[in-house]
Amino acid sequence: MTCTLAEWQAGFKQYLFSGANEAVFAEQVAAANATHAIQRLDIYRNAYYIRLQEALAHDFPVLLAFMGEGAFGQEMAAYIKTCPSTSPSLRYIGERLPDYLSAQGKPQLAELAHLEWAMLKAFDAADADSLTVNDMAHIPPGAWQGLHFELHPSVSLLEVRHHVVDVWTAHHREQPLPIQRNDETTPLLVWRGADGPRLHRFSGECRSLITDLDEGLSFARACEHLACHIPPDDVAQTAARCLLELLQRGCLSRIDATAW
């Protein structure tokens, strides 16, 4: 049977992803040097999955160290089959890994993968000018209530266990990974600093404010929500502190200036 190039490619893709068409597809592949068609196909399939697992190991080195090579390899093989690649670029092969691990009932592994994915995002996120403290000094006092901020493209907001952060930190300091677990959660800010991806633990109050700003709420509305979590008299000082932290770290890239 004669096939078009597109049909060949579609058949080969199905073979790589599921192998469901192996018997039919193998009939269209010639043997060579006494090597059966299925053996020839297996060479490509094995190479494909090995390359994907290498890419995942590169993108999630802390997860690899934490799980160990054997467990990591088995988990990634199952992930690749459950969530096959949908992009021609290896850059996105691990995009669904945190959700996959969460669905498998492995929350700590999912959080570690989420943290590593956020660091990867911070590394190659789009460039954007960051707001500075000096930029804010030119805003008229009456305009602050209607301000809308936009986070820098490299920023991610996470909430993970302390132990996950301890594992990540120990790995990057080339120290033994901690065994004792601390399952208390902590809010994390991940962004791209001048020297590369960074992470910072911050308070729950700042998490509330930043989340509201990221969802498009005005500064005034975000402060109103903040008053639900802390004494009203502390709102102005807390909001100013959190905003200063974001500005100093270059985590704000744009402000809606239509308010004045």
C-alpha cells in the first residue's frame, strides 16, 4: 500500500506514542541487514523515550536526586506515556509533570516538580522592563487607589512544604538532602534576578496581596482583602512592605497609568 509522507508521519507518531499500530506499521517497514522491521522500529522508539527522559532529567535535577535514578526513570516513563509530548520543542516536555504527579497522589513530588518548573520558567521567560521605587515616587497620592499592577513574566507564586524548599536548597548547595520532613507550607516567590532564577519565602499576607494584584484587582481592592486577614491598622504598612519587596526584586513590570 502506498502512503503519503503525512500518512507515514502520522503512523510513525502513533507507533512511538502507543505502539497500537505496531503490527500494521511494521509491515510497511523493510528489514535490513537481517534486522527485522520491528527491531528496527524499536531502535527508534527506545531512542525517542530515552531522549525524552534525558530532557526531563535535565529540567528536574532535584526531583531526580530526591527520587533516585530507578524510581525517577519508572515515573518519567509512565508520565511520557500518559502525557505524550504535544510540542516539537523539548522545552515543554515537563509542563504537565506537576499536575501528573499530583493526580498520582504524590503531592510532595508534585510540589518539587512545580518549583523546578517555575525556576525553568523564570530562566527563559520573556524580557520586560521592571518598575522601580523611583517610578512609584512620581505617582500622585490620589491615584494609588485605582492602580493596577502587572507581575514580571518571570514571576511565579507557589505554596509548598518547607521540606520541599529544604531539599531544593540542599541540592543546589551540593549538600546531603534532608531526611527529616517539615510539612508546614510556605508561600514562595520565584522570579528572574540579575544573576538568574531566584526564590524567596514570604509571608501569607504578602501572598494574599500579590495574588490579588496578579488577578487584576486594583491596589485599593487588594488592600481591602488584606484587611480580612490582618488588623486594619496594619494594612497600610504591610501593603507598603510587600510592594517594596516586589519593586526591589524587579517583580513588577507594568502599571496601569490611566488613573491619573
